[in-house]
Amino acid sequence: MKFTVDHDDNVVIFTLKEQRLDSSTAPEIKAELLIVCQPTISALVVDLSRVDYADSSGLSALLLAYRQLRDYNIPIALVGVRETVRNLFRISQMEWLFGFYPTVEVAMQELQAQSSS
């Protein structure tokens, strides 16, 4: 399983370096997200630009992150989500839980603008 976790101030940038977000990758992703999704962060950016395929197990990993952070009003930004994966968010009616951005840079700018307003 390949991913990186970077920090930009209090923002965690989780980059999945796999083509699949499914039952084969979800357990490790969940374990890592439990570690990084703490009330001390100001946002979570998840870069999915390399992901071609996702299933319900993969979405459940992102839902876990959402549940960890929602009580603290900490936003989650999904980056580079391909249309096939985005459709799964629509079908599962989870699209409204996350912000969607084309790049990490755009997500960071938007999150910074939101936090200063």
C-alpha cells in the first residue's frame, strides 16, 4: 500500500498512491486516517488523483475520517477525484460531506480563505 502523509501547518495532506480505493486498500487507509484525524488539525486534504476505481469499502474509509472530524467542524477536501469515482459519491449520497477540488493547491487556498473568514 502506497501513500504519503504530509503536514502544512495544521493541515494534513494524505496522498493515496494507488489506483484502487477498495477492500484491498481500505483497512490500511482506515488505520492511517484514525491516526491523523485528530482534533488538533485544521483540515484534511485527501489527494485521490491517482485513483481510478473505488467501491463501498473505500468510501467507508473516507466516511470514517468524516466521522472522526465532524464534531470539531474540521473540513475534509478531496482532490483530483475522477468522474467515475465521483459518481460513486453521488450514488451513495455522500457527495455533500466533502469539498471537491481539482488540485491540492486550490484546496489549500480555499481552506485558508474559509478559515480566515
